[in-house]
Amino acid sequence: MLYALLTVYFAVVVARALADHPPELRGANLGFAMFTAAATCGLWICAEWGRLLGLIMALGTSSLGVLAIISVAVSHHGSMPGWIFVFVVSTALTYVLTRRIFNPLPDD
């Protein structure tokens, strides 16, 4: 569900950027939209690659959260609570995706 919401969010960001500034394409947001859409699809059909893609995205976002927290702490510019929220949610999602319940059952 979280990945589906992120897909919609990044798609809206890309659509608004294209509507406001047509010559500029927000490649990072488009990339995140595609990755979250793929992770959503994979998690929806309970595929191992969906869990792996979601886990990679959660780990990456968690590390970006740490870097952003350090950057905000050093420069005193930006939103510290927002980046702390990103870090906590990403770390929690990483923990949930590594739980045994997300491993597919073996075929008999």
C-alpha cells in the first residue's frame, strides 16, 4: 500500500512539473515513480523480485534520510522532522520486508 501511494505521489510530482515547466523533466521523480510502481506490482502478486526491489528502495531511502539529516544538522537549512520521518519509515519498512512472512512459500 505504501509503495502504491508513493507511486501516485511521484507521478503527480512529475505531471505537475511537466505542466508548469514543459521543457524540464524531473528524471529522479520519474525514476522513483517507475521503481515504486514496479515494487507495488511485485508486492501485489507476492513475487520475490517485488520484495527485493522494495527492500532495495527502502534501504536506499533510509540512507538518503541519514545523509539529509546530517546535511540539515550541519547547514541548519531544511526540515529536520521531515527527514527524520523519512528515515524512520524507511527503516521500519526495511525491517518489515526482511521478516519471514515476506518469503514466498516453497512449491510442493
